[in-house]
Amino acid sequence: QGLESSRAQRDLKTAKALTYTCYQMYARSKTGISPEWIQFQSGSDFRPGRQGSHYLLRPEAFESFFILSYLTKDPVYREWGWECFQAIERYCKTDIAYGALSDVDNVNGKPRDEMESFFLAESMKYLYLLQDPDTEVDILNKHVFNTEAHPTRIFPIIDQEGNENNNAAS
């Protein structure tokens, strides 16, 4: 049944809600950059967690935007990714690279002189793929991402007689 099953639809609904929260972590800060972590307050909303208002250029929200964009074809995920990319360009870009931020609510802050390797390998890759709706990367039938967001082709399944079956779902 794939994506049409009731369980998949339930999981997709949950994924959309969680990803919306990830987007709001970016959208609600003064720079448009997400804090490292947030704290939910009972009967209220969320705010940056104690000592969590920094940004380390993490990819997880962009990965979620990409996957949901791919699965749903909803352009809102591309729009969110573009907003985040523009904020990163404005507040994290340096003369030679990108840098982490100490405080996502300080619009006058300067990027730190540090950039995690996952930023280019994952964050920028997901943001790039997100803006290419015609990508040849097929996460349902042909590719899987490794831990550094490199799309790798799925090997065909070989049945007991040694015949290749390119349908990974069988």
C-alpha cells in the first residue's frame, strides 16, 4: 500500500506537524535562523532553550523539508527552505565560508570562525536538492541517503535463482 496506507498517512501527518515546528524555529527568531534547541512551555509556546540560542548550521530541518517536498509535492517546503537559505546567506556567510552563530536573536552578531563539515555535506546539499523539483534523486525507488546525505543507488535485489529484481519493494 505504500504511502496510501492508513499508517503511512498517520506518519505523514505527524511528519508534517513536526516539520512545521522545525520551520517555526527558524521563522520566529529575529535572524530567521533556528536556535540549537527549544523549550516548550506549559500552556504557552516555545522559546530557545536555556543556553540553546546558538546555531551550528545543522541539516535536519532541511532534510525534512526535502523529504516532505519529495513525497507531497507541496511547494511550501521549497519556500521554507529558500527562506532559511536566505537567512543563512545573510547572517552566517563570511568572506570565505559560513560560520555558526552564538545567538540567533542578535541581528548584529557576527558568524563564529567555525563551520562543521556537515554544513556543506548535508545542509547545503538538502537546500540545493530542495530547489530542484526535477532531481533525478528518487528516494522511493532508486536511492538512499547515507549519514552525510550522499545519495547512493539501491542495489537490485537478487532472488534465489540469481535474477535481478530492480523493484526494492518486492
